[in-house]
Amino acid sequence: MKSLKNKALAIWNDESAQGATEYILLLVVVVTIAMIFREKISEIIKGKVGQVGGAIDGFNIGQ
């Protein structure tokens, strides 16, 4: 009976998967925030891509 109690305590105190669980929860939070603000994020990215495209168009080699 004592052996079973020790094994149960060992399982209860085992925190080896705690880090993975924290990363999964953090990922869920980031994905949720991205889904909530996806239209605003999309607008910002399109604006930045347009700025980069304009800068590339204005770049001339050899002049």
C-alpha cells in the first residue's frame, strides 16, 4: 500500500509537462489576439508592404 501511495505522490508532484502546457496556453492567447485584431493587422501589413514596394520602385542601380 505504501508503494502505491509513493507512486501516486510521485505522479502528483511530476511537473515535467508544465513547460509545454505553458507554451500551448501562450500560443492560444497569441492566436486569439491575432484573430480579434486580424483586420487591423492586415491593414498595417498592407501599408508596410506598399511602403517597401514604393521604396524599391524608387531605387535605381548605377545612378
